[in-house]
Amino acid sequence: MAGVVAVIGAFILSRVIFRNDFNLPRNGEAQKEIIMIQDNGVEVEKEIMITNEIKHSVPLDSILGGGPPKDGIPSIDHPKFISVSEALKQLSDTEPGLAFEIDNVSRFYPFQILVWHEIVNDTINGKRVLVTYCPLCLSGIVFDPVVAGEQVEFGTSGKLWNSNLVMYDRKTDSLWSQILGEAIVGEMTGTKLKVLSSDMMRFGDFKKSHPDGTVLSRDTGTARFYGQDPYSDYYTTPGTYFPVDKKDDRLNDKDFVLGIVVNGKAKAYWPEAVKKVGELEDKFQNKTVVARYEKDIDAVRIFEKKPDGTLERINPFGSFWFSWVAAHPDTELLK
């Protein structure tokens, strides 16, 4: 037990030591530049900065070392999966995780594994899928990892922006913010990743809704204390380990929200408010948004209601309120 405590203590300590493995320039004058980017299939203008020939969309001094070096938190690059029945030996029904389904393949990624790795470079039916989790923000988001027209692997950079996971792609070495789903430093600055549909749910709900699904195995090729959470009671106590640009008292910092961005405008939906009414309709950016509580999986999903009444799923960014509002300080909120 003492060994477990020592390793976990060292892990937490490592997160608060400054590192700068990407050698980001700390001096030099930032020049502004307008570039064209693709946003939901539409070409739009975006203002970025260039410092010492390095492109970036956020101030470089706001990107902090989280402790571990580049790839110090090892991504899972060759994930293995087990059946739901086999997973019963390791997971209780209340174990949280990220559920993802594509091409009739359903998978569950337990947070007790993701907390030690933060990134899974998965492949389903020949398609790469980027599964990401930032325990500091309780943000589990799945992306289509297309960089410069190619699906590529991502890794952990060892850096944080507004206390949120900063990833890097293994094609251009650009840095990407998880909560923005966007490159914030490097060649790909301003480029966005497509968010794929996923649900944060408990294992018990996953096994009921997907009895033939599969579960990420603890056989990751890395020795970790799976089942032990190095962040302990962080999720339920006030405060963050790292600074954020903005605070907002409309909700508690660690209330969980689902955030969307439409036409460059942000709005967060508080699942607890949706659960109370079951389903609600909202007008946002000339779109009809439907937020619905799905009782069978104990999760809220968000849709766009089309003129013909059909619903098209919107894939939100789920995270703690402090993380969403730090990234989108002008966000609207439905609570």
C-alpha cells in the first residue's frame, strides 16, 4: 500500500513542476495575421499570432508545463479490448467512462484507465479514432484525428492551457487544445478537429444498452495502478491545480456542462437542468436546439431540430464549468 501511495504522490507532484519540452518562445513581439480556416465545412477568417516565426492562437505564456515531459503520460497506441462479461471482473456498475459507437462497433473506455493515459489512438474498421480524457476538467471527448488530410496519431504534450489537456499530433508536432478541439500552436494553428458522438456514462448502463460491446483492457503495455485515481477527491473539492484565465459564478467551478459552438458563439447546457424536465427546446444562433435526458444511459444528449422536425445530433464538449468558461468567456448558459 505504501508503494501505491508513493507512486500516486509522485504522479501528483510531477503535475506541478514546470516543463518546456516544446521550447515555446517566451520573448519576442507577437504579430497578428489573418488566416482562412475550415469551420464545419465553411471557410472563415481567423486571427492568429506569430512570435519568432511560431504560429499560435493563444498567448504563449498561457501554455504551462503540467509536469510530465512530452509523452510522459503515455498514450495507448495499440489498445486491446475485452468483452463486457470479462470486464465485470474489473469494473463495478458505477464505474464511469466514455462510451463510443461507430459502424455498429460499441466500445467503453473506463476513466480508471484513461486517467493514467489521457489519449487512446484507436482504430475501428480501418478508421482512426482519437479518444481523449482530461481528468483536471472531467472532459472526455472523441475526435476524428484528421491533420492536413491524413488521420494521424496524437500524444500528450505535457502542457496545459487553462488547466486543460494540450495534445500534439505526430505529423506536424502542432499543439492542440482538447477543450477547443483546435490547434493552438504550430503549423496547424486554427485548424479544428471534428468531434464525434460519445456519451459519458457508467459501466452498468453501458452493459445494459450494449451487452455485445467491448471494453478497453488494462493490458496497455504500461504498468499502472488501474483502479486507483491519482487525483483523489479533486473532482468534488473546490479549486484547480493550475490557473485559469477567467472564473464565472453562474455555476460552481466543477459543475459538469455540455458546451456547443455555433457560428463562433458558445453556449453551455447544464445537464442537471435538463434532467429535471426531461427534454427542452432552445433557440440559439437561429437554430432550434433540443436537449434531452436519456434515462436508459443516464446522460443528456443534444440535437438540432431541422425544419422537417427530424433531429440531428450535436456533439458537445463535456467538461467542468470552469474549463468551458475559461475557453469561452462570453458563453451563454442554460441552467
